[in-house]
Amino acid sequence: MPGRAEGGIFGFHACRDRFRLTDMTPKILISACLLGQPVRYDGRGKPFSHPAIDRWRQEGRMVTICPEMAGGMSVPRPPAEIEKGASGVDVLEGRARVLEVTGGDVTAQFIAGAERALAFARANGCTYALLIDGSPSCGSVAIYDGSFSGVKHAGNGVTAALFEKAGIAVFSPADIDRLDALTR
């Protein structure tokens, strides 16, 4: 019928010469701890509330994961930081490790968790991620410097670095309004 498109190779479905967006609607991967899930190293969540999160949930556009748990870490677990003031990029390129306060090397678990989180994001069509800042996994603006003294420096965590390398735009809670504007 003229004026109607069939199929959905571009993510649109026709209806009386009007198109509605379906598969092309951006999905957002969100750190599980931001939704209050008790997955952090200390066994707690870090709930973050914003109208955009409520809307994404209602629209079915949000998926959640904790990369550290996806990498096999337990809850609770010793605090971990990327060594020597390095970043997630350094970890992925083999120039730095992720160490627990006890001295344990958990680099392999952080890399495995980042890879599983990326596979999960891709499988769910996520093009954006809202990740908790400060984390050696999810930090996108600042992370702890490896001294376990509470000092942060500019840098990203292992998962954030892998997502950015793969083309998934990473945002911290402080940037949620910008993320919301991009995903409408």
C-alpha cells in the first residue's frame, strides 16, 4: 500500500503513515548499586534517585549489572583500588593492577567482569551507561588513587574504560541530566 513501510530494518513500524520508534530507542546500562542493590564491596547499595531512571524503568529501557560481581567477586569483599594512581585503561593494557587493601591481586576478576558487562550491554542493545563514580570498575570521572587513603584522581575504572573503547558512552550520576537529554 502506498505511503506505508513494512518491516523494521530501521527500527520503525508504519501505522497510517506515521512512524513510531521501537528498536532504535536507546537503552541504558546502569550500575546495580545505583538502584540500591547491595552489591558494593561493603555489602550495601548506593541508591540514586532521578526522574529519568523512573522513566527508563517504565519504558523498559534500562538494564542493570554489577561488573565486579559479574567477575566473580563476593559481597562483602575487601576494598580494591587501581594501583599507583593509574586508570582502567592502564589495567586493560597490562600496565597496572587492581589490588585489594589486603594486597590481593583482583585484576583478572575486574577484567572478566568488565568483559561480561560489555557482552551484557551489547546483548541488550545498550549504547549508554550510567555508572557509579569513584569505583575501580565503574568510575568515569574520578577513581581512588591506589593508596587506600580516600584520595581520588581523574581517571576511569576498568569497565568504564572498556565501555568507552567499545563505543558505549559512559556517564556518572552527576551527568544524568545530560544523559537524559541525549536519550530522549
